[in-house]
Amino acid sequence: MATFKHINSKNARYSDAEKYLLFEHDEFTMKPILDENGRLIPREDYRIAALNCEGQDFAIACMRANLQYGKNLDRRDVKSHHYIISFDPRDSADNGLTVDRAQELGEQFCRDHFPGHQALVCTHPDGHNHTGNIHIHIIINSLRIEDVPVLPYGVASMDELNELLSAARSELQESREKLKSIETVLSGKKALQKQLLTYWETKDVRQEYKALKTAKARAEYAQMHEREFKLSNAAAKYFKDHGITKLPGTKALQAEIQQLTSEKNARYKDYREKQRRVKELETVKSNIENMLGHTKEKRHELIPS
């Protein structure tokens, strides 16, 4: 089982991508880790191969191709695409996955799905925080330098992707609806809490009003505390309009709001993950459509961002 992640880059320094693959980097800041002398620290274990570079360094090959065809010269252009295929840590023990085997799979995947592109394929034996998952980095120049025939499995490879994308969109819609449902309930509970607090804060005013013996005294008191009575009456009306005949306890209501807030945060995280999944699949679909070509293939195309 593997996950697939896509990152695009407008960085014209292709050598930076090579540095990331060959030297230790902070996985969160993406900055290189230096030793006590301020030098880059080589990664201890990796496998790497350059494809379609004709024996040249990847960075030099990409820059030469860009200059030759007049592509990727604007700072706004997406210069490269970075794909990360991450395997489950259990794949090593359960399925016999090794770093060498993963590298073979990565190179074949690159040939199958990114034909005609200069590429670096690099396999690392471990993820950040020592998660133990073997993962493959594939970095390609967005410029395709070779003609690409329509592959025979293209329609079947796209049908499967469309099914995955459709399922991901359905899951995203379901997650969105659940999130909105919780947000609606939470909003109602917070409105009730506001009215409840107002009602109890004006309790003394109401009791003092009832204790007055004359109509004149009540009228004067009501005028003096006009704001408090407006708030109290608004709260009473809210309870009536919402069919609330027994007021909940403030502590119980606060606990319910806290629980709903936790559920909302969890639902939002799930929604963001599913949203990210849909975006990744949409990007993959767009890129594969451009590489496979459902119409006549053109030479030297750029993969869109």
C-alpha cells in the first residue's frame, strides 16, 4: 500500500532538488542540515538514477533543454514536478519490499507515466521522524523533450483514475456535509449559551422588579433598567421560539459545546485531508492527460501547474 503526493516548483535551480535528495534536510522547514563546520551532511543510504539526461547531470540537462526550446525561462513558469511515493512501513516485512526493489519500481513508474521527461528517481529507506517507511522521490523537468506515443493502456489507466477521483470527490462531499452538520449544531448551542447567560445575569433585576409594591415604582424601575429588561425579554423569546421549556445547566451546556468543538476540529481535519486527496488526484489526472495525449501528441510540451 502506498500514498502519492505531488509538489510543483518554480525554482530554476534544479541543483536544489538534487541537494534535497542527496543531503540531510529538515523535513518540516525543507532547509539543509549542516554539521558543526557548516557543511552539508550526506544522507547515509539512498538509491538514485537520472533518466533521459544522456549521461549529463540532471540540473545541467534540464537547463540545456530549457534554453534549447525556449521554455521554463520565465520566473512564473513551473520548472519541475516532485512526486513522492510512500510505502507503508509494514511493506518491508509483509511484502518483502527493499530499497533496491523500491528504486526499480520508481524507475519503471517514471518510464511508464513520465515518458520523454528528464527525471531523477531517488529512493530513501526511511521517512522523517524515523517512521521506517521506504519512499521514492521522482523529480521531472516540466518540459517534455521527446515524442510520446499514445500508450495502449491509456484509456484503462484513465478509467481507473477517474473512478478513484469520483470516489474521492464523494468522500469529500460526505465529509463536508458532516462538518456543516456539526457546525450548525455547535452554532445553535453557542447561541443558546449566550441567551442563557444573559437570562441569568438579569435574574436579580427581574426579582427586584417583582418585589416592588406599586405600579409607579415598577415603572420607574423598568425605565431605569430598560437595557436589562430588553435583554431578558429577548432571551425569554428565544427560549419560547425554540421550544425550550426547561433551561439546561450552564456547566452541562459548556461541556457539550467543548465536545462539539472537538468533533468539529476532527471533522475539519478529515475534510482537509480529503480535500488534499482530491486536489492531488486532479493534478495527477491533468498531468497524465497531457503526457498520454487523448488527441495528436505534440512535442516539447510543458506539464501545467
